[in-house]
Amino acid sequence: MNALTVAGVDLAAKPHNPTGVAFIRDGRAVAATVRDDEEVIEFIERCEPAVIAIDAPLLMSEERYAERFLRRYRALPLTIPDMRVLCKRAIALRVRIENARVIEVFPTATAKILGFYIKPKIRMMEHLCRILRVESGGENEHEVDAIICAYTALLHVKGCAVNVGGVVVPKAVCAPR
């Protein structure tokens, strides 16, 4: 029987910018930086996740409840042109992903809810290394966010997360001690 694998994607709005990708399997995390959609899909296909958590809007609606909820965590609204570009890219990727459930997450909200948010983001690796065996990656903020995305997917699978207006966030009671 294969071990449960979850993946995280810190998607850039434009393919020439860095996108962080990560997966978690058996408590170990692997992260990398890719650029274009083909590299994202290739990474996902190689790790064969059951759930993929993407840090990007998966619904093109400025009226969605998640926008109001995420504002407290400083998420950018869909009224910003780059966010609309990001949303379109995320939706196009979701259409291409097979054999996995895709969820929307916001790693900043995850880190704040679980009490380990700190800037610069690379400093959050210290916390992530206490709860996961990070075997590679975590070298830049995109990879850190991708690991947090994957961790949110893991919490979701374990029943330690809730869907708030289309965005999956962890339950504070599930914070590792």
C-alpha cells in the first residue's frame, strides 16, 4: 500500500517567475522551485499526491466569502490585476491535474493560525523542521510557502482543517505542540 502523499504549490502569477512546489509523504518533505506549468505538472505527477493545496484563488469571484475572511491575513483581493492573472493560471492548472483533489489554501493564514508566522519567511523553516523531516528544499520563500501549503493539505486530510468560503485553513486546536 502506498503512503499518503500531499502536495503544495506556491503558484506565481506568471510562468517566468519562481513557483514553489513541495510534497509530504511519511512525515518527510521535499520542495523545489519550478517556473512554467509543465514543470508544475511534472512535479505533481512524479509525487502522485492524493490532495494538492494551491496558494492561489481557484474561483474568479470578487464576491466570495473567502475574500473577506482572508483580508485579516493580508491576502490580496481579486480586484488587483495580478491576482486575476494568478487565478486564471491556477484554474487552468487545476483543469490539467488528474487523480488528485485540488484545494485552495493561503500559507500565511496557516502559519498565523498555527502560531509560527515570522518574517522573513525563510525563518519559518526552523518550525517546519521540528514537525517535518525536510529532506530537500526550503531554500527560498516560495519553497517555504509550498511546504506550508502541503502541510495544510495534510491537516485537511487528517480532519484538522476547515473550508472557509472555498479556502482550506487549519483548526487552531490542531497546532502541533
